[in-house]
Amino acid sequence: NDDDFITSVKFVQEGGGYLAIGTNFSETQLWDIETCKMLRSMNGHEDRISSLSWNDFILSSGSRDSAIVNHDVRVAQHKVSTFKGHEQEVCGLAWSPDGKTLASGGNDNLLCLWEARGSSGNERRFISPRHKVGEHQAAVKALSWCPHQRNVLASGGGTADRTIKLWNAANGAVLNSIDTGSQVCSLVWNPHEKELLSSHGFSENQLSLWNYPSMAKTKELTGHTSRVLHMAVSPCGTMVCSAAADETLRFWKVFEPMKKPTQRSRPTKGSFSRSMSLR
């Protein structure tokens, strides 16, 4: 349909050429990008697909209809369960690195945490969240799991909130809350070091780098002229691509490469002989 357009994208976790696409007309599609062919189209929503997140072969989709649908992309009857907990559009989704917890953020200012075991089963069953928290004062779009510490989740609030909050996902408790001074649109962790990068809106439209767990700001990156809606980290973990409402993509070398483990130098035959001669 010429009136339809893409509203969300997410590559499969394991890499390769498979891309999930959400559309304005409520379709969730799976594409082979090497052949540029759509492999399948999956329904289940009544409005646009705002967010996507993979957990192995389960693809979770969040929509303006306030529901989260879990699709098993391997089987014909793809819709395996539905998560119901939000009252407005689900604008953020992120599965934890261990695949046990799904975090969702909504335009209703809620953050919900869901059990993975609920993402497969009876499609007619509506599943409630394990935790539902309303600490944010604006929409929760930015979500990112810490790769360095289990069960730590970062979330960011919109214009009326302006905070980054760190959570213990095991019990739903807030670990820290930082007022950033502007809406938080996106969050990504440095995969190599304990750092968190945030992107923002009015008035600076900047990217900010924070140390974890102190959350001391160490750097600001400017250049965008409108709010920075999305960020993605390169496979090598050093580059970040930012996409803004100014209709530009910018590429930033933000994170240092992973440090190679130091190896103990082995003594040479000569040094070994010298040590023997000193005895």
C-alpha cells in the first residue's frame, strides 16, 4: 500500500540478513535483506507497530493499540501470547541479555517488566507484567539493559520528565535517578566499559556520555539541530549512529575499543639462564 510506511525496525540478534519491520498499517514483517524479499507478514495488532525486540526466535512487537504481541517466527501460527499492561502506545521494548525479562515503556508514562515464560503459550491468554512502575512523569521510549551487571535496566523519560532512571529489574526498585535537563529519547550502553550514552531533545539536541555507576557526565556531543530520536551501536562496539528529527544520520566514534587482555611475558632462554646464574 502506497500510504503505508515503516514505523520500526530491528535486526535479528544473531546477525545475518534478517530484519523485522513494523508498519503504520499494523503489520509485522520479516525480510531477507540479501535477497530484498519479504519472508512473511504477521498480524496481531490493530494500529501501528511502534517498537520491536528479539529474544531468540521470539519477536515482540509493541503498538499504538497498547498491546505487546509475541510472535514465534518459526511457525505458521506465529502469535503465541499477548502482554497487556499499558493504557497507551508502547513506544519502547527491550529484552534483557539473558532473555528472561522484557522491558516495555509507554506513552502512559509506565515502565513494565515481563517474564519470558509468558512469551510462549496460549495465544488467547492475556498476560500481566511482573512489575509495573510509574516513576517517570512522561513517555518512556528510551530503554537499555546494562551488559556489565545482571538485572540493571536504564530508562529515559520525555519532555516533562527529563530523567534517566536505573532499575533493579529483579524487584522493580529504582537504583538511581538523574535529571538530564532535557527529554531523553534514546539510551545505549558501551559494550566494553561501564558507560551509558543518552540522546536528547530541546534545547541542545545533544548526546551525553555518563560513567556508571556514578552517573557523572563525562562528555557532550553536539551537531544535530533537532531531537535525537534513535541511536545504534556498531558491531565493533566503538561507533554510534544517531538519527534525528533534523532528517540526518550522524556517526560518532564514542567508545574505546575493547582492551586486549595483557599476557605475562614468558622468560627467554637467556633471562632464564641469567636468573639461574644469580642463585
